[in-house]
Amino acid sequence: MKRFAILLISWLLVSMGTYAQRAVHLGNHHFIPEQNLGHTRGANPVSIPALGIATNGYYNALVQFAELPSKAQARQLARAGLLLCDYLGGNAYYALLHTGLNPTRLLRSTTATSLVPVQPGWKLDAMLEMGRIPAYAAAGIGGVRVAIRYAQNIEPEQALATLGEMGVTDLRASSEFRTVYGVMAAARSGEIANLP
């Protein structure tokens, strides 16, 4: 009986380890993305509307894997329409998903366990989110100097135009780092973080 109990406990631990996912840490946010791909236990299939608004033919999303894909697998996914962009830790990437794809079908042959839209709060620096603007970033009354990174499906001119329309001033872009620098009202940070 004791041997059976040890085997049962060992099996349970191995089973739990198979389905346990790593936490993703973005700024002061720590979370495990919803395990929503069809081959994940208890998953609800990803629907395209759940991924939000597409920009220039791509959805911006976060994809997490049980095991990191190899370079060859990442190239294969890119050819199929899923570009793995910035690595976030926890086996997760910011990713671009072409609008014409069925994500559940595309990722079925991978170890992907989660595909979720990028949440606005994940994009904000912790200090800005808490309203504590460091002296070096303060710009006048209620203003803040910011560096806003944009995804690979956005052109620098498009980022500059959109942010200019939203009241960000002193704009300049670094296409090499996919970053726009400028000055904005700290109170508008949530509105800007809502951009897809």
C-alpha cells in the first residue's frame, strides 16, 4: 500500500509539472497567462475577436509555450504568420499574429499553451502607473518624458502621427530601437497604453 501511495504521489507531481506554467513578469505585473489553447487541459479555444484590434494586418498578442521553440520552429511559425518578437521570460513572447490565421490550428503542433491579447497595464512602467514620476522624467506640471516602444507591425511615421494626435509633444523616433521619445501628460498614460 505504501508503495502504491508513493507511485500515486509521484504520478500526480509529474502530471502537475506537465501542466504548470511559468509566471510572466512585466514591470510590477506577475501573472500566468490564461491557458487557452486546445491541447491544454481545460482550455477554451482562442477566438480571433478576443485578440483585440488588428494593426496593419496583425494582432499584437502574448504567446506562452510549455517549452521554448527552437530557432527552426520559430522560423516555421514566422513563415506561417506568427512572428515571435520580444522574449518576456517565463517561456512567453510578444508576438504578431497575421489576421488571416486560425491561432488554435496554427499552434496545435507546438508546445504553445496560451495566446492572449496584450493588456494595457502590461505596457506601463511601474513608476508611471503608480503616479511617481522621477525628477529626471518630470516635464513641467503634470508632464513626463517618455520612451514608448512600438511593435514591429507599426511604422515609425505611423507611431509619430498617432502619438502626436494624442497630444504627445517633442516627438522623435528611433527606428533601430522601435521607440518614440516625447513629452506627454502623465494623466494620459492609460489612454496611450490602450493603443493596440
